[in-house]
Amino acid sequence: MKDNWALVTGATAGLGLAVAEGLAGAGANIVLHDLVAPKQAADDLRTRFGVEVIPAAADLARRDAIDTMMADLLDRCGAIDILVNNAVVRHFAAIEQFPPERWDEALAVNLSAPFHLIRLALPAMKQRGWGRIINMGSIYSSRAVEDRIDYVTTKTAIAGMTRAVAIETARSGITCNMLCPGTLPTPAILNKIAGMAETSGRPVAEVTRDYLGERQPTHRFIDMGAVAAMVVFLCGPAANDITGASLPIDGGWSVA
């Protein structure tokens, strides 16, 4: 992937950073995006992997911010060869108590932002005759859960966007796929489990075991490095004919 530029959104920590690390390890130059430019993470990535890294900031809820960021990146990089739509927001509430402004924000960040980023990245990809678009879905792209109407709805819609983009780019050397991880040990999930343990007065290890046992048949977290490795695979020559796919990485959750 030497000389290719990969943009990973929402990449200060967690899955986004793991994906960026995987791509950097494969030789790609990285645009590391978040709401605030992740300069320290960019410096660390540059030092560890010897690739070029650009820290980028943009509020993905704002179309003008996306336009400005992409114009700058295309001017500096020539093209975004690999686009990983990873950034996400979520809010936990029943439908009747769900704040309308949080709904609008989720639609903007989780759904409209990937559309705009794909729209703006495609011309340069088509000019080069190669590109990889990877949308981060979820186990909830194919099933539902209570009190997460924004996340379930937007992750389901991302599946449709992936199929539509794949069909439109099928003869262009560009592929578009969606990865659907199960429960990852992200800061948000670990904090949630810690809160459950504190509320119940039970040990964190016990709550973690029960939390995973209700979801993934493997009873363990999904390895973020494994998701990153799948992203790297989809960017390689062996995946030239994989497009429009929704690939589960969920420890058997989707078939249980």
C-alpha cells in the first residue's frame, strides 16, 4: 500500500486508531481524523511505522466542514485511495424520550457524512482506476436492540449505502464493503461495563463475562486488531472481486 493515502474517521482511539495502525503497518500513508485533530496519535503513528500521517479535524455533523477538510486533503494528497468511514455517535434512550437533536446528529455523522466523504473521494479514485471504501457497520446492521434507535437505524442504512456504491463502482477498480463487528473492547463499552459493575456491586470480570455471554457465542471481545486486519485484506489484491459485501466479525453472534 506504499504511496496510497488512507483516511480513517473517528481515529483518536479505539477501533479507528486500530484500523489506522493496521493500514500504516501495511505501508499506507494515513489521514487521522477526529473532531479535534489527533496530533499526538499522528506523531506516534508516524514514529512507529515510518509513514506520512496528517492529523485532520472536522465536525462531521456539518457538511461545510466535510467539504473544507476534503478539499484540503485532496490538494495535499492528490487522492484519498482508501476511505474508512468509522466515526459514529450514539445516544441511549427509548424512542419517546429520544432527544430530536440527538437523532439529527446521528443521521448527520453516521449516515450523511459517509455519503459526502464517498461522494468527494470518488472522482480521484476513478481517475486513478483504484480505490477502497470500507464502511464500519455493526451487528446492529442486521438486528435491533432496545434504546438505541439512532444506532440501529443508521447502521442498517449503511448496509444499503454500501450496496449502492458497490454497484455504481463495479467496473471502476473501486470496491465498497461493510464490516460488522460484534462487541469490541472500546473505551465506551468498557466504561459501560464498569458502570454496570459499580451499580450492581459485582466484580467487573463477572459483569464482563455475563455481558459477553448474552451476546457472542465465543464469550470474548472481538479483537480490534482482527478488524483492522480485515480492512487491510480488503485493500489487497486478493479482495479485488469482493464488493458490496457485509462481513460479520462477531464471534458467531449473527448466526446464534
